[in-house]
Amino acid sequence: MRTKGRRRFGRDVDVVEIMRAGGFVMWIILALSIGAGAVVLERLLFFRRASTNPVLLEERLGKALFEGDRDTASRIVAEGQSSLHHLFSAAIAHWQIDAETLKLLLEQEIRRELFRWEKGLALLGTAARLAPLLGLLGTVLGMVEIFRLLPESAASPMITLAGGIWKALLTTVAGLCAAVPMVLAHTYLASRVARAEEMLERGADFILREKLLGRSSGNGPAAKGKP
């Protein structure tokens, strides 16, 4: 009999009823979850476009720089749309400047690329912190409504409380269920940004090293491909 009762309960309660029972806060949490999911999906797609194999790219570019072939170097950095390609492209386009000025240019380019990588993470972090607070707010508002209607209820006070408390707690459950994946996603995306920053810093070191080595050996992109 208990199993049958549980099955009937599972059939009767659907998502729309749960959302209505939780009140307007449930819909706010749902909208927040959808927005956070859209941010995560967009960031994952961007990270895929902005990533590349740094070892392979540095090997190809380093060979062109060592041979002083500016045309090949420019063609290599123009092949992709990753952040490292953008960094190297800015360096090759201004290869004639001195090493100190090139270092400042690379630092500016790194900041520009990191801004692109960090886009949306602040919004995701805010949503992750806001979801459980909204859930708690919905529960408190639900409890206030329960005690407000308690004197007017014709049923037993215990029955009224039991029937109202579980509805009030729905928002807390929804807020926590929404916040947990948001926190996990934010942590993962933030780690990807940190790895991208390290990759760009290493790329800047590589370019500066090639610049200094090219100057000392008399090679460089200006040796070939320049009229």
C-alpha cells in the first residue's frame, strides 16, 4: 500500500505544480539558472575557439623567426583565432620596436585577451551566490504566509503547518540545486582562465627571448620578406 501511495504521489506532482507551490521566487531561480547555463555554454564555446596547442605553435613560429622569414611568421600567426595567435600576431606586426617597448605591448595584449576570457565569470559567480539566498528568502516568505493564515485555517494547526512548511522549503531546495552546478562551473571556468593566463605569459616570454636572440645573432623577421 505504501508503494502504491508513493507512485500515485509521483504521478500527481509535476514540475509546474512544484513551481507554483514555491511561488514567484521559484521562477526567479529558474530564470537565474537558465541565464547561468547560457553563460557557461557561451564560455565553453569561446574557450574552444581561443585555445590552441602552444608547443606546436611556438615551434613553427620559432623556426620562422630563427630563419628571419617574416612572411612565414606572419602567415603562421594569421592561421588561427586563438588568444596566443593574437598575441604573436601583435608582436610580429611590431617586430621592429625595441625589446622594452615590445614587452609593454605584449603586456597590454595579454590584458586584452584575459578580459575576453573572464567575460561573464563575474555574472556566473554572482548567480551562484544569489541562488541559495533567493531560496532562503522564498522559504522565509512562505513561513510568514503560513503563520499569517494559520488563525484563519479550519484544519488542525499541525496539519496546516505540515502542509505549508514543505511548500516553503521547496525554494531552499531549488536554490541549492541551482547553486551547486553554478559553483562547480565557475570553479572550472576560472581554472581555465588561470591556465590561459599562464599560457599567454609563457608566450610573451617566448617572443621576448626570440627577439633578444634574433638581435644578438643578426637574424629576425626583418631579414627576409621585407623590401
